[in-house]
Amino acid sequence: MQPAETPAPAPPGVPAAHPSAPARRRWCRPGRGKTGAVLAAVAAALLAVPRLVPNTPGRLGSLLETLLPWLGLAVPVLLCAGLLRRAPVAVMAALLPVLVWGIRFGGLFLTGTEDSGGLVVVQHNVSDENADPAGTAAALNRSGARIVALEELTGQALPVYARALAPRFPYHGASGTVGLWSAYPLTDVRPVDIRPHGIAEGWNRGLRATAHTPDGDLAVYVAHLPSIRLGATGLRSGPRDESAALLAAVIRDEPLERLLLLGDLNSTVDDRGLGPLRAHLDAPGSGVAFSWPASFPVARIDQVLARSVRVTGIRTLPATGSDHLPVVAYVDLGAAGAE
């Protein structure tokens, strides 16, 4: 056996190398982790100000805003990459999007949605392909709601919902493919024209009514904005954005101060396409309630927005025969503004 070689002594005046020096150099190599740090900074910036991404071409800004909470998934990727490369700079930088995500979305996930409001409402796109409208109506009857808004009502399904919901919701109005059921008397029920340019007459997806609640009159709007499409050229949301602007103009001129909008808006509240509506209406202060698609919800496109009343919480109900989940919201009719 050959004796192990002993490292030559360091020349006089030169400090001896420490055994862990190579490991330290690997952790502290100049330049390591800069790419990860830059990516973390970009993720944090997009979370904080998604409008940095323009909407042309392909309305990429709206696409980012629709899926904005999921941008947080970049954090574990950046953290793992930084740890595998032993790059402290990248690991520390990954904490920045964590902070921004927590500030922007943490309250929605951590705040409870207890029934702290005096009015319970349900918004549900029941799907025009729903094979069990009676079962869906039974689920809505069990929700505890006093007001229910439905979209994608077909001529065949509407009588089924009307019969099944009538005992709990004796007041009812419908316009085109949207409908409103209420335990409180409804007056001034009328269609709302939100038809974008180029869509033929007969397309009717808007309704307005006055609900006479024990706490006073409440304007209730039901709307189903046009669908968006994701293709090779990006997000096609022009008709939806135009319809949202038309609806916003009507809501702006609504004489009743207290107002609820329930509907499938085919958008999240962060999407700039809903900007005209958000200028007049407040979103819920708590609750996530991803509602679409029902099989694996990734976004809440079914909304309950308010003016001069407060939506104190929001959550989803179990799946029905629709590709959307029902959304239940708790509304404090005595409080103005959102949390």
C-alpha cells in the first residue's frame, strides 16, 4: 500500500488552504445566481404590476391577469434552481415574489368566508349542455340563498328551473339566456343591451331588476359576457371587453345607489378587460372561489360585484351538471364599499 500523499506545505507568508475552501468558493462564485435573481425580480414585478405586459399583440396582458395567482408557482421553481446551483443570491431573490404574492393574494386565501352578511346570493352558469337541470335546481334550493342568478338557460331547461325554484324563490324574471330568482319581490325587471358590435339581434345576455329586501331596495344585474378564445394568435377577448364597457355604462347611470352585479363575466377581477366595470364596482374582500372549469378550477370567472354594499365573503358550492361551479356570496346590505 502506498502511503497517502501529504500536501506540500504552503510557502512562507502564504496562508494554508482550508479544506472547505472549494465548497465556499462554489457558494460564493462571482456571478452565480444572477439569472435566477433577475427572473425572480421579473416575477415579482409582474405580480405587482401586471399591466407592464401590453395587451397587444394577442392580449397577453389580459391572459396574464386571468391566471395571475398561478404565477406564484414560479417561486418553488426558482427556489429549487437556486438551491441546486448553490446560489444564495437566487435563493434570497426568490423571496421577493413570495412577498408580493402574499400581499396581493394572501388575504383571499387566509381570510375566512363566514356568513357575516345579511344577504346570501348565488351566481351560477348552469351550462346549456346540463343534462340534469332538476338536480342543479335542487342544489340551488339547498344553498341557503335568497337571490339566485343563472346563465345559459335554454328554452327546454327554463321551465324546469322555474318549477323547481318557485317554492323558495317565488319572484322570477328572465331575459334571453339569463334569469333571476328571488325570495323578495322584484319590480322593474327588464333586459339590458350588452350586445357587442357584429353580433346578430336576438342575442340577449343582460337583465336588470329591483329587489325589495327587508333592508331596502337593491338593484340587481345579471350578465353573461361573451366568451374568450385562446388560440395561436393569443387571447381573443375583444367582444367580451366591448360588452363589459356597455354594461359599465348602464351601471354608471343606475339611479339606485345600492347595486349587485351577478354574472359569468368570462374574466377574473384582475383582468384589465373588466376595468370599466371595476371603476364602478367593488370585488369581494375575501375568498378565492375558483369556479371554472368545474373539473379542475383555475380561475373565478363567475363574479359577484357590488356598489354601496359589501360582499364580505365568497366561496364555491359542490359541482352540479355544469362546467362551472356555483358561487355563493355573503352581502352586507348595511355597509358600503369593499374591505
